[in-house]
Amino acid sequence: MDAADRDAGIDLAELLAAFSLATDLGLGQPMEHVLRSWRIAERLAERMGVPEDQRRELFYVSMLAWVGCIADSPEVAASFGDDIAFRADSYATDLAGAAGAGFFLRRAGRGGPLWHRVRVAATIVGSGGQHVVQGMQSHCVTTSTLAERLGLGPDVVTALRQFFTRWDGRGVPQGVSGTDIAPAVRLVHLADVVEVRYRNAGIEDAVGVAEERRGGQFAPDVVDAFVAHAEEVLSDGDGGNEIGLPRLRPLTEGELDSALEALADFTDLRCASRAGHSRGVAELAGAAARSLGLPTGDVIATRRAGLLHDIGLHGVPVTILERPGPLSATDWERVRLSSYYTERVLARPAALAKPGAIAAMAHERMDGSGYHLGVSGAAVPLTGRVLAAACAYRAMLEPRAHRAALSEKQAVGALRAAALDGDAVEAVLAAAGSGRRRRVTGPAGLTPREVEVLVLISRGAQTGEVADRLGISRKTAGTHIERIYTKTGASSRSTATLFALRAGLLDPLDL
């Protein structure tokens, strides 16, 4: 069986549930808001007798409905300031009619000078809110595009394009109303709002907002069913796990890689200057890890970590990410927390735990000056060192709000001068075609094969076991071990193990 066709040990439902935690950050909600909303919608669907196939569609729509907010974040920030705060505040208001117009106008140009606020407000009034409508349409198209890349069916794609519709027809796209709206979307509309209102103010407020928007934003039959079963539907909606994730579609290794690439591309949409950043980091990190002789599993995990390392940025407003001047201490702390969020988002699915732990080290430095862990030296595994070097180099070659992109020569010099692992730096530069002056080897000049052997003997493998694991003769394995001792200055298996630890070759997740 080809490696790409092997079971990856993760279901599509688990992957989407993990990604939904990043979506929560972008909505300004506590983690698991999207999951709790789905649980509410699922319970409501069961009580309304919604068919099983539509309830499967409901899960996909719940997990992906807000993903498009990633893509329109720059536009939201340009018009309304902090995009995360804007979305968090929107749950308090029905966004149609006078109330909606007041909400948009009060937030027009927020955080900017008076002339900017006036100009944005004038644009909203003069265009009749058309640029807001266009943003909603872009959101829906972007979300449905992700659904297509994930191989979801046309019913899910169509439903996601209706996310900003309303029962009364005053939503987007215009002309779609009532029963023209997919059942899953009608359920998600209500569940998304009542989850926030219930969590913040209790069951009476949740029921009140449902009744207030009945026949407007929300479908009357969905509201009626919710009001009749509110206590049951909302119970344990703040963290209970009695309703597990559905088993939808086990992913192969190849399908997982494709899905992660799609999610990485969408993550980079938060800032125009970051387009392609995650995929570029992944390719550099994977190639560098391979050239350093890391085991195949570590190479795969490092590449996937490159795809995922910026997922925590969903918790950082675009107004901070795109600020041209220096950041305040508070804003800088929000940036530092992004790698913590990355680790949190990816911790739960077992298949993503290792790439997630590596991804969280993308900004660590060998002298302990990095974030969010602030670890140094041997505490940073080689996988993390490689990712940090790849991320730093790729970022140097890209423009940022506070600086222009560096030239290749400037980036090479800056990377070599940074507090990064020297071997990881040279491996990344070689992978990028910029490090031809030195032959890339492992620590202490170890060849890729010698790195493999060192990892094995450090974990207790005897000479014969090394030979069997690598498909080489016992004599060849013995020769490799002798050369390892000579190059590293080790005199025993114990001292060789200590060298491997200092070099970051023994990933704690593998011990």
C-alpha cells in the first residue's frame, strides 16, 4: 500500500472540530463556541425530526460557516477596526433594519482618526451598505470554496453560500428567504446566537432573543421548537461531551495532507502579505528535516507543523498584525499568545498532537528569547529548530506592514545571525537554494544515515536491532556507530544519548 493511502488515524470530523477552535478565536468567543452551537443545533434537529443525511450536513455547515471570516478580516478591519471585537459585539444586535444600520455606523472606522471614521460612515450611507453586503458575499464564496477543496458535497457547498440569508429575505444573497434556505442553515442561524446569549446571560435571554427574531432572522418553526425544548437543548451546552463527534470520513495520509494544505491557505488569508506563507514554510521545513536525516515520521510531522504553525493567529486582530508602527506591550503579548493558541487548537486529535507541539515552537529561539514557551538549547527538539529557521527565513523574504521584504542576501545574513540552531539554518538555506557554500549535514557533521542510527541507539536499540530496523548488515550498523562516537566525541551509548539530547534529536513526544 502506498504511504499516502494509509489510514491517518483521524476522521474529517475531528479535523474540522479542531479547526473550529481557531474559528472561535476569530469570533472573539471562548474555545468550543462553534462546537457547542453544533450540539445545540444537533439536539434541536433531533427533536424536529430532521433526517439523518441533513443532520450530517448540519455538522459540516456548523464547523465551516464562520471560516470565511478569515478571508474578509482585512476588509472588516479597514472599515470597523478590530475585526475580532467587531464580530464579538455583533451577537448583541439584529443586523437588519435600523438596529443593524446603527451597529455598523457606530463602529465605522473605529480606532482610527476622526476623518477616517467620517469617511467610512459616509461610504456606508452613500452606498446603502453595499460594501458590507459584498463582504458577506465574499465570505460565503470563500467558505464554500474550502468545502469544495475538502471534498464535501454540493448540498454543503450550497448551504454555506446561504449563511448570511435571513428568513425574511433581508439577508445575503438577496431573494433567498423562507424555505429556500437549507434546513441546516436555519438551525445554525439560531444555535450560533443562542449559544452566546445563553452562556453570557442565561436561558431567559436565549429564549428572548429567539422569540424577538422569530420570522425575521430565524425560521419560525426552529424558534418554536427551541422555545419548547430550550432547557433540554441548552443543557450541558457549556462544555458537556455526552454528544460525541460523528464519524464522517476517515482520512488517508494523502487526504490529511491535502486538507491541511487547504486550511493553511485559508489561514494565510488573514493578511495579504502572508499569502502562501504557511505552505512555503512547510516545504522548507520538510526538505530541511529530510536533509538532516530525521526519521520519516519526524519529517512528515515537521512539514505538517509548517502548514499549521500560524493557526493561532486567528486570535490576533488584523489591526495588530498589519500595524506599520511598533506594537504596545499589550498588543505584543497577544502576538506571543498566538503560538499558545496554536498548541491548544491542535492538542486534542491524537494525529495532530505532534505536529501541533512542533508548530507551537515556530518562534522559539536557542537562547530562550522566543515565545511562547521561552525554552532554550536542548529543550528545543530539532524538529522545532528546523521549523523556527524555516518560518524566520520565509518571513524575512515576505513584506510586512512595518518593513519591506528583505533581499535573499539580506535574509541569509540575518538568518545566520539570529539565535537559531546553526545546522537547522544551513539545512533550510540549502532547501531554499541559498546555502550552497556549506554541505548540509546533521549535528557534528553526521550524515542523514548516522542521525538515524544515533536516534535508534539513544532509544536503546542494540547493533542487531539497528541493522534490522534500517535494512542494513550488522557490520555496517557497527561501522555507523563507531563513526558516530568519533564525530560526537562520545565514548558510550550514554554519552551519545546526551549528545543527541543536546542536539535536539530526541523529540520528547517520541520518548
